[in-house]
Amino acid sequence: MFQEIINMLFNGTLNGAVLSLIALGYSLVYGVGHIMNLAHGAYFMLTGYLLLWAYHFFPGQILINVIFAVVITTIIGGLTYILLIKPVKDSAVGVVLITFALAFALEQYVLIISGTTSATISGYVIFKGTTDFLGYSMLNQYVFYIIISLIIVSLFALFINKSKLGKSIRAVSQDSEAATLMGINSDRVLFYTVLISAFLAAIAASLYLPGAALNGPAMGWEYLTSSFAVVILGGMGSLVGSIVGAYIVGYITSFTNVFVPNGPAWAHIVPIIVILLVLIIRPQGLFGKKELQ
Amino acid sequence: MKKGLVKEKIRNIPTYLKSWAKTFSGSLTVFLLIILTLFPFLSQNESFINYFLRHFTLAMIFSIFAASWDFLTGISGQISFGHAIFFGIAGYLCAYLIAFQGFPIWLAIPAGALGAVGFGLIIGIPCLRLRGPYLALGTLAFSLILLKLFLLGSLSNILFGSEGISYNTGPYPLTRLSSNALIEYFIVFITLIISFIIIFQIVKSKFGTILKSIRDDETGADASGINTTRYKVYAFMISSFFAGIAGCFYALYNTSVNPVGNFGTVISFFAILMASLGGLTTISGSSLGAFFFIFLEYILIEMGVDAYVQLIFAIILILVVRFAEHGILRPIIEHLKDFWDVLLGR
């Protein structure tokens, strides 16, 4: 019983840590540009598969492969903005359609190359082995990831509050026109925002997925729905809300996994139930400052 | 007063039809309809009828489905990324009623469609608060729930698990619409024509104008005193009805239903794809899109590159949204018209 509680707490924290980085990027892009990048989950998935493919060619060069995968995904994020999002930015339907199509295209591309069977990239694990904590063994890589994700979130908070680009991002998210009047290139800022969001997703993937597994190219959709749940729960446009929401959803999921009969099957549906409940009870989420548009 | 108006309208139908058929797009449509009517009789070849012709039937099924999506998203402005929900529910209900309850086909299809409408209500109501991208993701999430639910092993005694229902799962056989591919073709063809006429009339009517006003400016429509809530729910129900008809036909076309094939995101993607190619607000564009993609898939499969089919479709969608957001139907008709004028020396 006790062990199950530790299990639930640890995995909840882990899920929260993963979701916090992914949802942070997603929420950022929405907050700044009112753009829903449906390809966000695909970035996460793509990084994992890039790592897998790089491993086949250069098994020894772990660090270089990771840098390669993160850079490629970040570039794809940037290209998504320049080539796809920016031209159709004025049409909400258009952005959603084009990013959905991109997510689909990326999934199919990976599917063609790697098929649907699961794969592991455990070669990239940095901290091998497990630690025992009160009878529950935790993967060291996961502990490492949780710590790193907290560091990244803190760094990001610093960045957004203190740095010039961070302040520009906040300005554009509050009022894009006024920001332009102040001399901020809103378009450029939006570009950097998408870039950063892809980067965060890629980092999360390269540190978490080695400990987990690549569950087929369709895994991106689950992370997308979870991000959406997190962002709706936390409140669209609120970065603090995304972090808090991520951990809440993370704990609910791991609770379902451990304590609900036939847990793992229901755990997939948790994010969606969260979305529905939040929309019915409190559509603006926990920290939502803007009305749902 | 009203009775006189209706009688006048009915008396006017032949003149109306004549003047419509004389317009360019009208005559083009009549021309295509004639071709589609005569096409099946082109060849008595076994493989032509049972294989190639059935692709036309499939394209027509998807035309109805895409048109239903277009009605909801293009005309009413409610972006639906989970249209597979209505498609799949109707298919499953229809298959279940036929295979397990022995319903005759002509009863099971409307029952399935009504089941889809029920879901249209269930989905429509929570989605009332959602606009734009939120609605898209909300409907996507709903479709994912249904997909996962139907895949759940633990519910497989009620929901048939990942195997679904096939030809002989139940005490009664799950047959096609008709064992004769020609009859199947014409049943779907006639349903297609009737469905399109109904949808067109709805779009052109005052009801349709209200839906378009909600799409273009919901706040304004609300301010004008239109009960946007009611109309949005109606839009969902109408759209899900036609999606349901298509879903039942599809289940009967394949004589089977299974979670991935009927509820998968791929199905929602197809609706979006086909309707977008034709143009988001043109209903007839959906059939253009449906035929285009079904036959593109056919060609690609014949060429042996079926693994690339979805990827190519996705890239086409990206290109269409990026460069031709209003679809290619209107530009094509414009060009055809100019060409026709040149031919006639005008």
C-alpha cells in the first residue's frame, strides 16, 4: 500500500514534469500569438524518433545526437512558423488545419520509416540504474529529468521576467499592436516563441524518452491532448497555470494508473475527462486571465 | 397566405430547375450527373463492376461525409476535428442492429443516423462554449475518447473491442447494401443527390443565412437577437445526421466496423481533407475532394506506394491550406468557364 503511494507520487511528479515543459511551450505560443499549434505533440514524438535514427548511424555519439535531434526539431518548429503559420495567421481555421496537417504528415513520415512497433532509445540514458526509495525503485534517469525540468522551468521564469526577449514576449502577448508601436517586432517575437516552444518539447523528449519508450508515431497525439488539458485547466495564456495544471493532471493520471481498477486503460482518457470537466465547471481554468475566445 | 406561397414555390420548381440548368455550374453539374448515371453500364467486366466501380461508390459515401463536415465547419463555422465520432457511432449502431438484432437494412440505416444525431447533441452541447481552435481540439479529444473506449479490452463484451463487428460476428450476417454492386452504386448515388439537394436548400434558406451569420460574427448575430445556441446545436445535429448516413453506408460497404477504421483520426482527417480541397464553403466541392482523394489513393495503391498515401494527402492538405485556402473548386470552375467561352468563341 505504502509502496503504491510512493509509486503514485513519483510517477505523478514525473508526468507533471514532462507535461510542464510541453504544455509551457504550447501555452506560450497560444498566449503570444493566439495560435494553436497542433503539431506540438508531433515535435515531442519527432525528437524521440530522430534520436532513435541517429542512434542507428552513430551509436557512440550520444551528446552530438541529442544536440542534432534538438536542433532539427527546433528548426522544424521555426519553419512551421515561417512557412505555414504566418501566411494563414489571420484565419483561425487555417492555422488549425495547417498545423493539424503538419502533425499528420510528421506522423506518417515517421510511420513510413519506423513503423508502429514500440522502440526504445535507452542508449541515451545519462544516469543509468535505479534508486530504491522506501521500497519503490525509481529510474535514475527519471529523477534526473524531474530535477532538470524544475531547473528549466525556473530558468524560463527568469528569462521571461528579466530578459529583453522575455519582456518582449510578455508585451506581445498582452497587446500585440501596442508592442509594435513600442518598437517591438511582433512577428519576430512570435517566431522566437514558436522556436522556444519546439526547443522545450525537444529537450523534454531527449531527457525523458530514453527512460520511457517510443510508443509508435501516434504517441504525439496523446501529448497534444494532455497539453491541451493542462492548458485549459491552468487557463489559456497563463504560464503559471500551465505548470500547476501539468502537475495536477500528472498526479490525477498516476492516481488513476495505480488505484483505479484496470487503471492504465482509463489513464489514457484522464486528460480528456479533465478537459470536459473544466469546460463545464470553470471554462477559464484556474488562472485564466483571458476569456475563452 | 402561407399555403399559397408554398404552392407557388412548388409550381415554380420546373422553371427554377430549367434556369439553373442553363447556368454554367448548373449545366456542368447536370453533365456530371448524367455521366455518373451512365458510367456503371460502360462495361460488363466482372472486375470493373466489383472493384473499380465500388471505388466510385466509396467516393460518393465520402462525398456525403465531407459535405456534412463542410456544412458544420464551412457554413456554420463550428470547426470539427472529430467528425469520425458521428461516422463511427452510426456505423457501429447500424452494424450492431443488423448483425445482432436482425434489423433490416432500411431500418438500421436511419437508426444509425439517428444515433449519430444523438451524439451530435451530446457533443454539441458542451461544445457551445468553445470557439475556433478550442472547438477543434475539443472535438478531436472527444473522438480520441471514443476511439480509446472502443479499443478498451475491458469493455470489449459490450463494445466489441479492437476486432469490432464483422460479417459473421453476430447471429445475423452483416451484408452489403446489396450483393449487386450496381444496385449498391445507385442506392448511394441517389442518397447522395438527395442529401446534397437537402443541404443546398438548407444553406440557401434563411436558416442557412443565420448559420453563416453565426460563422462570420457570432457576437453580432447574438446581438441581433438570434439564439445562437439553438442554431449551433441544430447545425451539429444536421451535420451529424448526414455524417451518420455516410457512416452506415461505409459500415455496409466494408461489411465490418472496427475502432481504428471507423473512429480513427484518419477518418476525421479525410473529411477535413476532402472538404478543404473543394473549398470550405462550397458543398459541391466536398464531392470533388472526395472523388479526388479516393481515386488518388486508388492510383497510389495500384502503383504500389500505399505506405506513402497518408503522407501525400497530408502534404496536399498543407499546400491547399497554404496556397488556396478557399479550395480549388471555384478557381477550376472559373477556368473551365473561360475555356468554354473561348471554345464558343465569345
